[in-house]
Amino acid sequence: MTPDPHNPWRSGPEIRFAATLILLLLIAQLADQWIFHHFTFRAIYGREWGRMLRLAGYFPLWVIVAVGLVLHDWVPRGLPTLPRASRRGLLLFWSAALGGIIAELLKIAFHRERPGLTDGAHVVRSWSDQPFSTAQLGLPSSEVAVAFAAATVLARLFPDAWLLWYALAVGCALTRVASGAHFMSDVLLAALVGYVSTLILWRRGGLAEMQAGGPSGDANA
């Protein structure tokens, strides 16, 4: 059966992917301390490739890419064509932004400290201690939420390169764990946040018909 492009929640692959992330998240909750002590490469950001992968979670990078998409789609140049030409770029911008914002709000809700502060133990900071500050809180990772939100958008806009987009997001997540900055469960929840937030915006933005095409929705344009 062909998935309904206008309703991602009825589309089998999306549901399976989200369910897989949830299952891995539950497993990671039990394995976090072991992973923290055995999957480490604290000097990872001293390597150029490590810094490159982390950039996948850097929101300003996706702002630049979003502007590039708008400029690419804005043909012919003119104010009447700008709103439609901006749709793909704005989707990328708002998906990455929403993923990061939701992750920051969840950090405040969960208040779980980063593993480096607790030697790999799950410790919830008292809500009376800086209740609205996300400093040194790790669940979920904002950078990974941004990376997966951007990857999900790009995988739907340019499906032939979906493996590349998700590889960048997974690479970003693994560097956050290897550096000791986050638990594995932190990045898995972040991946789920980024993925689901993009699906919501994709449906609400009415962009399903543009999945593989240009700003006009014509895949052969």
C-alpha cells in the first residue's frame, strides 16, 4: 500500500522509525552507565572530523542552508514568487528551530544532569536549583534534536540522499556520547524529538507534494 503523503502518521516507515527510537531509548536507559564508561573518546572534538560532525547540530549552519534553499528556489526573481520559493527553506529553518526549542524545554522538565557531573549515574537536579536554567542538563541533547530535525527535512526533500543526511545526524549524536557530554538516552530522545517535530511541520506546512521536486512541486522541474 502506498503511504498517504499528506498524513505521515499513517505512513509505515515513519511509525516504524519512531517506534525503533522509542525501543532503543528504553534499552539505553538501562545501559547508559555502561556506555558512558566504555564508549568514550574524550578528545573527539580535537579531531577535525569530530568537529565537523558536531556542526550538524549547530543551528546557525542550517539557517545558512535554509537561505541557500530559498535562493535556489527563487526563480524567477520577484516578490510574487518569493512566498512559494521560501517554503522549503522555511521548513528547514523552523524544523531545526522547533527541535532545539522542544529539547530545551524538555531539559527544564526532566532536569537530569549531564553524565560527566555524576560519573555516569542518572541524577535529577533539584527543581529549586536554577529551575529555568538548562546549564549542565543533558536530557535531551539540543544539538542532536537540531541535527535530526534538519536530517529529516532534507531526507524528505531530497530522498535520493537520505542516507547521507541521517548519517550526519547519527554522527553528531555519537560524538556527543563519546565526548562524555551526554548519555545515549539523551541523544536517542533528542533524535525522536527532532524527527517527530519535523513530521508535524511537514504535515501542517502542506509540503508533501514537494518531497522530491522543486518549489513548484514538479519532480521533473
